[in-house]
Amino acid sequence: ALDEVYIGMVETAGQYTYTGNANLDAQIMVGKALIQTLLGDNVLQTSTNSVGLPLVDWAEGNNPSFTPNFRCNGDSMHHVVKGSIMIRVEDCQGFHIKGNTIDDVEILSKGPVELCADFHKGASFLDGSDRMLADLRGISVAAVSAYDDSLSSGNDASSISHNTITNLKSQSANLIAGVDIQGFSEGVDIENNYVNLDATVGVVSDDKWVGLRIRQSASAIFVKKNNNFVQGEIQEDRRKLPEYHPRPAGETEWPNNGCPYGH
């Protein structure tokens, strides 16, 4: 059986009591303020709030019969669980990730628990219930680009270079990636990196190890021949994105596969 420990509440004979912590208390307080329209008209993305009145009443001790439901791959702001990432750069114009050594990383997560009521619809185009709890990435970038012309001098490209990534372990992972290029990313040079995630594993197309993965929304990613990705490279079929960032009409969430700028 999996060890399942509640955070912020206790269960006794099928009854659940809110105990809270600093993070949960803050979310409950903000959710209550939104319900009471105390925040007024502002630029916050409050339409995605999922802290409803029954949850607030229960947390305040006014609804002891309430049974909480768990979203097992996201949070109340609709962030998708991404697993563990050692170096992460997102929504950045111009960067260099150079000369890092990432070695002997082990994720001890036992994987999915069995208490799930629903899943974030935008988590995966292959499996909407994929929780990615135990997934592990050495370097991950998403929604990044080359330097702005006004800031560049010579080569405008961002780069991931001269990094060594070795010995990444996660027993319950669906994915262990050395370098992962995600989202609406473009203008990145990848050169002189050494990635060997597991010395006993080579290039196998259907396993969980991959040295370099370039997702379907990325473009102009230049991979030099002087890289050594022992567990191979995957470049997904290209998918063209719109020129602007649309919001799903009448929805608070993206449909299955999620916002195309984020994966």
C-alpha cells in the first residue's frame, strides 16, 4: 500500500478536520475575500479561483460534514505539477546556462496517491491523469527566446552549453530527461553538453530516459554535433502556434494538452 499522509487536515472515522498551515491558510483567506468581492476590480487573474464557499466554511469549522476533494496534478491556481527540475528557466529573453555539473540526483517520490477526485485538464495530451510527481529533469527551459536585437552583440542566440548531467534516479518517474526544451521556445543553441542519466541504459525509444527532448512547440533550436546525449534525442513533430496568446472562451482551464505556450 502507498503511504498517504494528508497535509493541512486530519481524518478520523471518515470525518475530516482542517488543521491548516501558513500556505493553506493564505489560500483560504484569499478565496474568502474573492467570494465576498472584497478585492474589487483589479488586474489579478481571479477568475481561476477554485476555493469555493463550502471549502471556506469547512476550514472555518462551520461545515464538519464536508469531504474535501483533491486535484492530484495541479493547484488552485491551475498550475500543473512538473516534477523535479534542477535548473529551470521560463519566459526569458536571452540567457546562457553554461558550465554546470548535475550529478547523483535521486527523487524519492513513490508516485501517484490514490485519493484523486479530478485532474488538471492541461497536464498531458497523452494522459490527462499524468501527475508527473516523480518526473525528473536536469535542465528545463520553456517559453524562452534569443536575445533582443538591442541587447545582443554578435550571436543573438541563447545557449545551453558545456554542462554535465549524470546519474539521475527516480523509481516512479515516467520521464527522466537531461535537457528539456518546452513551450513556445526559439533561438537556443545547444552545444558541448554531456548527458549520461544512467550508465546501464542506452538509447531505447520507449523507456523513460532521454538525453535531450525538444517539444512540439519549439523552433529554431540548434543542436551541435559536439553534444553527447548517451540516452539519445527526441524531437517531437512540429506544431505551429498562433501569433498571440488566446484564452479558452468561457473556460477557466485549457482543454486537454493545456496552454500550448507552457509545454
